[in-house]
Amino acid sequence: MGLLLKRIVITVLIMAGFMVAFVVGGVVLSFVIDILPIRGHSAGVFYAIWFVAGVFCGMLGYNAAGLVLSGKGELDWSQRPGAATVGWFIIGVTLIVAVGVFLVCRTLIWTGPPSDSFFVPESQLHTITYLATIFLATLVAQRLLGPDAKRSPA
């Protein structure tokens, strides 16, 4: 297996793993909110759950993939030479994974009328919120964690 293909597979596995983990967490939290008496008060609560899950998934997945792809070193992976390239690579693969998940859901899950569910991937709007936030969070992570980020001395 070529080096590029290996890096793509590693990044896909890391991001997909984080996506699945945060979906499970989001579903559990949504279920708990659903059985509490506050459910009918705000539909925005469920969007907030999937937004926050997407932020954490994107940021943690970005950092984990960067750490694995960069290997061991003296400095944090984001401060090493070539870190910007690694970060943009992760962002590109994350975009491809998110679009792929969207297309699979559109083809296999969202075939009928819109669901009134708030679970990902059953709910189209909540899933789009989750996937878009993951991608945007990787962009923010590149800015905050990348080699050009302004850091205060420790």
C-alpha cells in the first residue's frame, strides 16, 4: 500500500471512529433529554447537542489524526515543519468523509418524507448540522492549533 493511501486510510479510520463515538454519545444524550419533561420546550436543544458533538468530534479528530500522521517528535505535531500540510490533508479527508456519509444517508436513510426524529443519522437536518460542524471545527482547529497559531509563552 502506498504511503498516500495509507495516510488516507488512517485519517478516515480516525475521523470515522470519532464520528461514531460522538454519534453514540449524542444519541444517548438526546434520548435522556427526550424522556425528561423539557423535551417539548425547545427543539433547539437537539441542534445544540449535535453542534457541540460536531465541534468536539472535529477538534479531537483533527488533533488525533495529526498526532498519528506526524509520528513522534520533540515538539507537538502542530509545531513541527510540515504541520500545515498535514492539517490541510486532514481537513480534505474529513470533507470527503463528511460528504460520503451525507451521500450514503441521502441514498439509504432519507428516502421517504422528512423524519421528525432528532437522532443522527435518522434526522436529515440534525445530521447535516453534525457533519457541517465537524468540517468547520477542523478548519477552526487548523487555525487554533496550526503552526501559525499565536501562542503565549508557558
